[in-house]
Amino acid sequence: MTATPDVEFPPVVPPDETARRQAVARHQTLTKPAGSLGRLEELGVWLAACQGACPPRPFTRARVVVFAGDHGVAAQGVSAYPSAVTGQMVTNFLTGGAAVNVAASVAGATVRVVDMAVAADTPEQISAHKVRRGSGLIDRADALTQQEVEAAIAAGRAVADEEVDGGADLLIAGDMGIGNTTPAAVLVAALTSAEPVAVVGRGTGVDDNGWMRKVAVIRDALRRARKVANDPVALLRTAAGADLAATAGFLAQAAVRRTPVLLDGVVVGAAAVVAEELAPGARQWWVAGHRSPEPAHALVLEHLDLTPLLDLGMRLGEGSGALAALPLLVLAARVLGEMATFDEAGVSGPDTPPPPAPTGTGDGISTTG
């Protein structure tokens, strides 16, 4: 797929292969049977490759960025909550009362909120990149104008640059927006050739009638989205929203800046699928924090070839699922950096394999014995 010329990303450089090999080799020397720590070993190797250093350095500034925005489709009854909740939850984030705040505190991360399209006034410090209030009714009109989608992607890129330049060594994207699982499902279906019923979940907990309304909205939006599915910028303009477009730009730019990302659930996952189209190879810089029960998220994970670290039935968003997995990344890095080798600990390593059997005379008896 090709991006609109005005929204092009430079090539993504893959994680460092030399550091990856060094990490694999180091794991063989640590005081444990090879492979006995399972995916923790794989994670440590991935982090070493991302940092270009073995052992990887401990995280000093893990950062969550929550992209917030309202969606016109909320008026179609696709959510169990009113649109006003988006702005109210943004205030909750800022005062430290949300799940993402608690999870970040536990995991040793900090939280930033970026208002991209909240249909309410928000403090100046989080609305500098705001593109508009809400988004279009994607089942019948574009979510954004061309100028707005380009501004939203640019905002996501700028936020990624700001965070990396500010010292962030691990990034997590979060989401907040009533109705946002509906455009997320449309993006996923458009890029994985799935049917509407295969991507529609309960979101915030809609009842059967709400689920049917959601299917109808996604069906109609998907008819429009599939016409532009070969152009990720046009797809974001048609079927996403400023928050999703900014998240896609953020994830793609993080990969361009060689910064590892811990992905959250279905909304961030949908943006990631588009980000991989914007910047091919970006997925090498991402790890999936958890598996959401939303049906579209399974398609995201399969499409990006990512295996989630946790499966706790979480579907809140905000970055909460990724934060639940963050301690595993911390542990994986510290194992490589702090665990003793067999030589350092004076512990015997695995038995040396016996030498090859000497060549005999052909009668099964060694000529050396």
C-alpha cells in the first residue's frame, strides 16, 4: 500500500541484529537451563535488539500517551455510554483517578493526555494538537477532511518526537473516546478483509440491540472504507477519527525513532495495523501487551504476527492492558542484566556433550580402547 505523498515516513530500520545475537548467547550462560524462562527470554532478546545493547538498559522513562477524541457514530447508539463521558474521563485522567493512572503508578510509568477531538473544552496543556470536536458519521460521511487527517497524523508524529527527545525509552499508546471501537473495527475489517460480524464486539457493554446497531453502522462504514483500503491516509480520513489517526502516526514514528512500544487493546491495535501500512516494518518495534476479548483484536494480532503477553479479559483501553504487562518487560531486561552467569556464580553449567564416538574397524569395537 502507498501513503499519501504529503504523509510519508522514512524507512524503518529494524532492531539491531548483533545485539539480538549477543542476548541469545548471553541467555545460554546464565544460571538456568536454556529456555527455562520462556517468553521472558524472548522479550529480553527483543529489548536488547531495540536498544542495540546487551544486556539491555533498565527503563528510565516509560511513558503512556492517551489520545482522546469523540466519534460521531456514538450518536447511532453504538455505545452504552453517552459522548459526554469522553471529556469527563479526560478530567479524571488529569486528576489521577482513572485506571490508567493507577496502573501507571504500579508499573513505574507516567501518563500524558492528548486531546485530538474531544467534543468539549479541555485544558490548554493537552489541547495544543486538537484537530476538531468529534468526527464525522463514518457510515455516511468521512470522519475527517484531508487537511484534518494530515494534521492528526502529524500531531501523532510530533508527540512521539517530543517524548523520545524528552528521554522516553518505552512508549505505550492509550485511547479514550466513546464509540471508538466502532471505527477501530472498520479499520481492522478493511485491512484484513473481514466481514462486519467478525469484528463487532460489545465495546463498553452494549446490549443485543446496541450490538445490532453497531453491526449496521460498521457494515455501512466498511462499504465506504474498502474503496480506499489501499491508501492508509485515505482510510484514516474516511473511517477513523483524529485520535486514531494521531495514534497511527505516533506508533509509526516511534518505530522510525527506534523506540520500543508496548501495544494495548483493540483501538490501539487498529491504529497499529494502519501504522504498519504507513511505515512498513514498524511492527518489529512493537510487542502486544495483552489480548482483548474484542473480536477485532484477534485479527489485529494475527495480521501483525504478534503474540500477546497477557490474556486477562481486559477491554478497558486507556493503555491499561499494556501497563499490566509492563512489569514483564522490566523483569525480562533485568534478568539479562542482573542474573549471574555460571562462571560468576561458580555453578556448574550443563554437562558437556560427549565427544563423537571414535571410528572403529568396522566390527563395532573401537581401535583406541
